[in-house]
Amino acid sequence: MKDTAVVTGASSGLGAIFAEQLAQRGLSLVLAGRDQARLDAVKHRIGPDTDVELVVGDLGTNAGVDDLIARMNGRVVDVLVNNAGFGTYGPFVGIDAGREHELVAVNVDAMVRLTHAALPGMLARGHGGILNVASTIAFQPGTYQATYGASKAFVLSLSQALWAETRGSGVTVTALCPGPTHTGFVDALGSDVSHTATYRHLAAPGPVVAAGLRGLDRGRAVVVPGWRNRAMATGARLGPGWVSAIMSGRMLRPAEKPA
């Protein structure tokens, strides 16, 4: 049976580019997302030479995760890209609690469950890779993106722990930590963040995906694309958390509303 790559959040942004680059490696694809039309467009771009199965569903629900896991069963999953996720923005007390609950379900719980579904088979075969998309916000408290930042810190921590647990097994678990990138993420925040220092400049997504897959190939625990992002991540680790929280708050502070 042909090796398969599973990509979540594959209907747009980084996920769609992951699908395209993994197809170029000759893998069959299982692409998961919430938008049927956009998934169809990704499949069309990939072309008929690649076996592509589309799974439409909401990974913020148990049913959505269960359906994707059922589609993975019986396949040789060689690569799992846990890319699905979204953010929220603003003072914590002003953000809808239900939206934050969904964020944790998608960014954290779905990622854990899908990793549990894929990792045992990879270990049994002695080959495979899991790429978890985190963020540079994982390296410090994300003031005004508190829950989103905490969810990505979870992704980073879990990925590093599993990288250590799987060393020497032929399986790699890698955390990809991009800075702000030109995808649909910023638009989905539902707030104008163009005034912030953090989101003023957005990186091109193609090189981010290539860096993530290259890091997975090389068995890297963490990949931070871009020297500025690497410098920021290193600096955040060296200082106390409360200082990082203040600094991130300055970089993400909401615009003052006119009187």
C-alpha cells in the first residue's frame, strides 16, 4: 500500500501548500478541512496523478476528529501534518469563551488525538514523521492573544517531548514555529491587527512549508524559519516570563478606540 500523508487545515494557507509539496514527493494524500469547495480546488491544483482523499469536517468537534481518524485507519500514514488551527485577539475578558473553547479543541485536543492515532503505526514500522505547526508565539506569553499563545506553547512542548521519546526509532516529531505569515490566519482573527508591530509584516508561506518539511527530513525537534524569528525566540527564552509578557503586550496592544 502506498504511503500516505495526512494534512489538517488543508483547504488554504500553509495546509494547501503542504499538500502540494507532499504530493510532489509521491505520497498519497488525505486532506482535511472545513470547506468542501476549497478542498476541491486544492485537489484540482495537485492534479490527477496523486491519490487524494478529502475529509470535510470540523476538528473542533469529536465527530470531526473521529471521522478523520476512521479515514486514517487501514492506511500507512507516513507523514502527519497537524496544521489546523486558528487564533483569537484582544483582551482575554472581551473574547467569547465559546470561541476560545473551540480554539483549544482544534489547536490542542485534535492535535493530541490525531498524533495518538498515527504514532503507534509509525513506531511499529520504524519510519514516519509528525509535523506540528506551532508558532513563534509559543516562546513567550502571548499578551492579547493569551489562549492562542498558550495553545501553541502546548504544541511546542508536546512536540519536543515526543521528539525525545522517539529518538532512534526512525520516527521524528517536529514543531514548526513560523512568525506571522501571509495566510488566512490574520483575516480569521476578526480584528484589524495591521497596526501592531507583530502583524505589520507577513512572511511568504512557501518557504515556511519548505523549511518545516526540511526540518522533518533532518530529524529536527524545532524549526523556526527566518533569522529574526530565531533571534526573537532565543531572546524570549533567556528572559523572565513576566518581561516577555510585557513586551508581547506592547507589540500586540489593541488600537485605542476614538473617544
